[in-house]
Amino acid sequence: MQTIVAAHATRYDLLIITELDHAIPLGPERDTNAIFRLAAGQHVTAVIDQVRPQAIRMTSKNTDEVVAGAVEQALGHFSKGGS
């Protein structure tokens, strides 16, 4: 997984990762293995921290702020002729 993430993470102008909020119940048809979900989340975070430490973390508490920042960055990118 680390090789795949490292190969692709630098291609993005903006990388947002989500953090699981254990206080929010999972929706229907979701994996209920809490130990696996916790371990997977920790592993993904560790890999991202190594290959793209400036990635933005989106939580259940900062969603609006992160989305607004992403939109602002995208609009700025395209207003400068980016693609």
C-alpha cells in the first residue's frame, strides 16, 4: 500500500484524507469490525504522514472548512490558467 500511495500522492495539488469519528454510527452495510477499521485508519494515516505530511485531515468537525478551502484553492488554480 505504501508504494501505491507514494507513487500517486505527489501528483495531486491538494490531498485530503478523512479521519474516522468513532462517535458517529456506521451506516447500513458497512464493515462492523472496529479493530480492523481502527488499524486500517492508523496505517493509512502513517503512510500519508510519510509521503505527504502536508495532506489536509478532514474530520466530522471541520468538513465545511476543508471543503471551503478546497474550493478556494481550485478556483485560484483555474483562474491562473491551470488544468
